[in-house]
Amino acid sequence: MTIFAHRFSGKTAVVTGAAQGIGRRVAERLVEEGANVFAVDRSDLVKEACAEMGSHATPVLADLETYDGAASAIAAARSTSGRIDILINNVGGAIWMRPYDAFDAQQIEAEIRRSLMPTLWSCHAVLPTMLAQGCGVIVNVSSVATRGVNRVPYAAAKGGVNAITACLAMEYAGKGIRVCAVAPGGTDAPPRRIPRFAGERSAQDEIWSQEVVDQTIATSLMKRYGSADEQAAAILFLASDEASYITGLTIPVAGGDAG
């Protein structure tokens, strides 16, 4: 892992879903590379994470599945720093893994709220600030699971993230705003302290989840899961000035699985 000590010096970044997993690692890396980071999550765990990152990380509690939550998070960052240079939309993740016919209507809606709406709301909330600045970078976190098994509602949500990325890039390239995305494959991360699925998992749930793991490894040319550092590296590259001529693309980070 290479740290570019000053790549984000003087930059203000907002990272959503920053309490755990990829989001936390992205926030940590941004701080290590000089950014002032507003780490957004609806879990109090984000306060603990920021305390470990140091004085350049500020926790923001917000539920990004609502527009008011996204607007309040962006307003908190803007009012403190006066600007927002980078927005990393990381909130999301499959709640249930099962064949589509085994989902009920409420579960389908919950998957869409979790993995599409936070990105849609947060992009809308940050645009006035970036337009006023005349510059900014948005990096959305999608998934190669747009082509996968047992996650149709999640796949639909992440397909929407890909569409948001492409369309926003076309609309705002002339205003100095870049919009890109990464599409992670399977990623090893520390065990989640707050699971996405709050109920008890049945033996059938375990079978369906294992089918997802098997398919994820099978479709990766490298036949393995990636690490949170490997995901963060791609996200930080797209957020940096090194990627200044890249916009509108969703880049798979999945060991050769193009999704």
C-alpha cells in the first residue's frame, strides 16, 4: 500500500458510510493523505472511527436514505469548511441474498432505499456547493453485482448508480465537476459490527449466501476477494487530480470481473 502524503492537502472530502468497511478505509486514507474528512454514517460507530483517525476527521450522523439526511450532512460539511471538494458515495450493500422470487415487496423496496437513494440524494445535495465553487469530484461506489446471482434488487440499485454516474458526468463536465464510479467485486473487510440484515439467518439463507460467494470467486479472473485497501486505492485515484481527464466511467475493481 502506497500513501501519497500530500495528494489531498487542503481538500475537503465527504465520505458516506464511513463507520465500517470500505468507507472507513477510504476516510482513513484521505486523512493520511492530507484531506479534511467529514465521515457520514447513521451509526454512532462513526464517532469512534473518527477519534481513531485524528483531528482531521469529523463525524456526521445522518440517515442518507432520506433527502433531509443527505442535505443535513452536506450542510454540516459546507458550513464548517466553506467548501466540498470531494464526495465519496459509499453507502449501500445487499441486505438479503436470495433468488428474486424469494423476495417480498418490502424487501425489494428496502434494497433500493439502501443502495440507490443515498447516492441519488447526496449527489443532488452537493451539486449547489460544487457549482458555486466551479469544481468538484464525485466518486460513487457501485458493484459488479449488476451481473450476479441472488441479488436482483441490489443489482437494480447499483445499475441505477452507474446511470447516475454517466448522466451527471455528461451534465456537469462543462461546470468543472467530474463524476466517476468504482464497481467493487467481493471484498474482505473486518467483520461488520452492525450487520446489514438484522434478523436471524436461516439455513437456506446460508446456502443462498454461499452461492453468491461461489459465483463472485468464479467470475473473478484472480479467483479471490479483494481487500479494502485495494478498493480504497481505486477510489482515491479517481478522486485525485491524477484522474483529472477521467469522468463518466464506472471502473470495475474485481480481479478481472467486468460485471
